[in-house]
Amino acid sequence: MKNLESREDIELLVNSFYTKVISDETIGFFFTDVMKVNWEKHLPKMYSFWETILFGQMSYKGNPMAVHFPVNALQAMEKHHFDRWLKLWRESVTENFSGFNAGSAITKAENIARLMSFKMENARKERR
């Protein structure tokens, strides 16, 4: 199995992941129906995000948490949604890569999912 070590590898991983996400019954609708994602814009941002997270390239500019609050306001993003996101991410990583960076991609995604789930839940509580 190949090590995760380049921007090209990240592109493969992200593309593999979103192929799963788009057709997923649990979370796909967030992307296709709620936000109607423009994939030509979204995918390069995700490549840069993971390149920054995994390799410290600082190619991502933005605030991923802030982007998700409006989505959460339209449609509740709940723990089971983040659990599903994480499951699909893990699958995408382990189907394509091994090694330290692959493990790091999973660990970092687990931390992101945990934090986002917590923040989205708190935002919903504050709106009540």
C-alpha cells in the first residue's frame, strides 16, 4: 500500500472520499441538497485544507468551522452525521494509503469531527 506523501495523493484521497459522500444516504444530502456544493470550487479548497493539515504547506486560507455554522442553521449537523463522515474518511484513507501520514489523516479527522460535532451541538442549543 502506498504512503500518503504528496499533493497528488491528497487529491486522490479527497476525490475518493467525496465520491462516497455524494452518494451516501446519511450525509450526501448536506452537499447535494442543502448547500448545493460547487465541486469545482470545493475540491481544490479541500485539497489545500488537507495539504495544510497533513504537510504544513499553509496552502489553505479560510475558517472551516465558520463555513459549517450556516449549514448547521439550515439543517442540524448531528453527531451521527459526523460519525458517518468519519467512517467514510477512514475507509477512503485505508483503501488507498498506509503509513504515518495515513494514520495522521485519520487521527486529525477524528479530532475535527469531535470538535465540529461539539460546536454544532452548542450552536443549536444557543439558538433555542
